[in-house]
Amino acid sequence: MSTSISKTPLQTKTTSRRDVLISKALSYLLRHGAEKENLAIDNLGYVPIVQILQHQRLKSFKTTREDIERIVAENDKQRFSINAEEDTICANQGHSLSSVSGTLDLLTKAQLAEMAIYHGTYKKKLPLILGSGGLSRMNRNHIHFTCEQYHTISGIRNSANCLIYIDTDKCIDEYGLQFFKSANNVILCAGNEHGVIPVDCFAKVVDLKGQPVKVVVERETGKEVAKDAKSS
């Protein structure tokens, strides 16, 4: 049986600029660029560490195996995992490569009912999301969500100021959508045939204080903007 090395709990020390750059290079190669860069990536998203170390993006930072192991262990979002037996590394989620399915656990309706999952975004983007018909996975394989159990380590950007909660029962019963959990506890859904979770599957849209947010038309500009419901 293979063993997997993931990160330790949240670290308190400041991440160095070099480590940030190495982490970004790893994210690009493991999530998006492996095939283009001629790296041997399997269907679970694993790439041999020796190939990663030989890539110019990592060589430019004089990256060592110890650097990679430290970054995997200390990454605050648990973005990567190492398979020690196979000497390979993968991104836990966020892939745009269609050939990569990742190591994902299918979630049941009962499990989802206990999670109250949500997608973090920005108020300024809400009119576009609603106007386009829903949440889109864009160029990635999945739309990303989190929940109260996991929000401290994954799922949304720290700067997000708007939360879209999802009616998972409706997603499953009416649209046949499936939800998965990644190795670093990000909740994932590919959406419908268009890669979208429809607006009518939104349970509620709130700000970080839990206050409802709605889209209104500004009288001065005629533009649609998102505002707290009680202030509009």
C-alpha cells in the first residue's frame, strides 16, 4: 500500500518569498501545465518528483527535494500531496487538465446536508454570476466550495466578501450533479453539461456577517451592483 505525505496543521511562521514562488510553479505544473511541459502525469495527477526538479521553472529557484517536502508540509491550503513510495507529487485539486480525475471522495446527500457548503466570491462579481445563469467552473475541472468544518484551510480566497450557499439536494435531485471532497477537504462539483451550477440551486447569498446580499440597479449609473439587503 502506498503512503501519502500531506501537510501538517496550519503553520505560524511567515512563508519566504522564494517558497511562494516555488509553490506557484508547482501549482502551474501540477494543475495546468504538466502535459504542455511534457511531464509524465497520471490520471490521479501525480508527477515524478525527479521530473519536477529537472524542470526549468524549479531549477530557476535552485529548488531541492527538501524545499519541495517543506512546502508540501507547510502549505497553508494543503495544496499538494507526496506519494513517498512512488516518489511522486500531485496537486490536491484545481486541475484544468481533462486527463486528471484526482483522488476524490464522492459525497452522499446525507453528508452534504450536514455541511452547508458555500462558494466564496466578491460582491462586484455577483451581478455577472447571476446574469450568466450560475456558478461556472470556467477553465477548471470543478467549481470549488467549502463549509464551516473546512473553511480555515481551504476553499475560498481570504479576500472574498460574498458567500453563495448551495442547495445540494436540489443539485442532486433535479440536475443529477455530484459533489466530491478532495484530499485537502475542498468540496468540488463539475456542474451541469455546461460546467455551471444554476442560479436556482443557490440557497442564499450573504456577506461575511451572514447578512443577505442582493443585486440592485444604481440610479446614478444604471449598473447592477450587489449590496447588503438592509442597506438597499
